[in-house]
Amino acid sequence: MKVEVGAKSDIVRRRFIMTMNSATFLPDWVSPPGETILDLMNEKAWTQVELAQKLGYTLKQLKLLIEGKVSLTEDTALRLEQVLGSTVNFWLNREIKYRVHLTGIEPLEKTNTQSI
């Protein structure tokens, strides 16, 4: 089936409008905090070596953090806040959402069960 360019862009536009009109958008994906760290590092035109030094980490520690192989701690969140910006809560929330996503368990606020 051949789709004309105009028809394809019309489909994309309708999907966008449907998404924007929906009451709640709940993506079924989560990116690791490391992706945000890399984005901000690149925005500042820093190398991983430079960022590691600014954070007070070794290059190996930074790589493990970026790859999501170690958890982002409160101390790390504070360092990221001071070096890259945003808030400790932002960084910790990114970590929590990522780890919950990895487990496949829905957070309590999204389930339909009542708490005691």
C-alpha cells in the first residue's frame, strides 16, 4: 500500500492532536538518568573526563552511573544539582522511575488498589 506524503503527514498530525487532547499521557517507557546526564554534559561541551572531575568521581564511576549500572544516590543527586543543575529531587525522581520501570512493578499511585 502506497501512502502519499500529504496523507502521511495528516496521520501524524491527527495522532499528535489526539495525544495533546488526551487527559493523561502515560508513556510506557522510561530513560535512565544517565541519558539526561549525557545530554547536559554535551550541552555544556564537556567530556566525560571533565564531568567526572567536576563531580569528584573517577571516569569509571561516571561511566557506571551513565550506563545505569550503579544507582544514583542522594550524594550523587546533590553533586549533579551543583554541577549540572536542576534539583536533588529531579535527579532522585529520575532514578526511582527508572528503577521501578526495570522491575516491571507499577508504582502505588498508578494502581487501582486502595492503601490501608
